[in-house]
Amino acid sequence: MNRIAAVFVLLTAAAGCASKMPMPPAEPIDDTQIVPYSRIGKLALGMTEAQLLKWMGEPEKTLRLSATDNFYYYDGGRLHVRFENGRADYVATLNSRYASNDGISVGASDLRMRATWGSPTRTRSLGPCGDTCDTIKIQTYQYCFKNGLQVDVDAETGKVALIGVRVDGCDLP
């Protein structure tokens, strides 16, 4: 096999392994469920910005990261969604009223979360300036789990502070 053919095979294989954007529901699902690889309440992965506006109304805050990458905040900033290239690829909550089907929500203990979901598949510790400086005092532990959920735990209290749902399940290095 020549080099060009070998590169084509590798690129095709890599594209086949890439995460597919899920199709959002046709209508909003108005509940408080956290569903891995899918949604948190009405905020669904794969939804368009037009669907977001129709289902959730005007955001309380918008954070524009680039021309095609935006965060929209609802529920006093405790529910947010990231759009990249016009589709939601990340939703997260800091509100304890949203829970997984096994009862884990913001405010749950690290112990309860691990007893329910097992050990994390990836971890990262963040200090006062995220991961951009030397960590003097760890403030947040970030975990990814086999169930596809990404979680932030407050280092001081040992409680879940944020639960996120991503197209690819996890973005931790």
C-alpha cells in the first residue's frame, strides 16, 4: 500500500471514530433528568440555536468565545449550554434539581457519586486560576465517568458542584 492510500485509510478510520452529533428530540422534554450523551432537562445535545430560543427563551447571559462558539446561560447561570458551529455540544448544570436516573445531582457527596458510578476514568485538579498556573491550593476536582458524565467536585466540601453532558462524554486531557 502506498503512503497516500495508507494516510487515507487512517483518516477514514479516525473519522469513523469521531463523535456524532446526536439528534435532539422534536419537542422539548420538560423534566429534570440528566441523560448522558443526550440532555439535561430541555437542553439537548445537537439542538440548534433556534430550538434553544423557542424552548428556553432569551438567555440571561451570553458568552461569545468566537464567531461560532458561544455559551448561553439560564436559571441564574446554573444551567448553561455551549454551541459550536450552530449545534449544542455541551450542557451543564449547577442546580441540584437536575439529577441522573440513579439520583446523583449537584450537592451529592464525592463518596456517593463514586459508590454509584465507580471510579472516574479521567481526572484533573484545578487551582485558583484553572489549569493555567501552578496549583497552590486545589479548588476543584474534575472527573469523567464511564456513564459519559463529566463532573466538577468542590475540593473543600467534597460535594458535586457541576454535572456536564458532552457529545463525546469527556474533554479532560
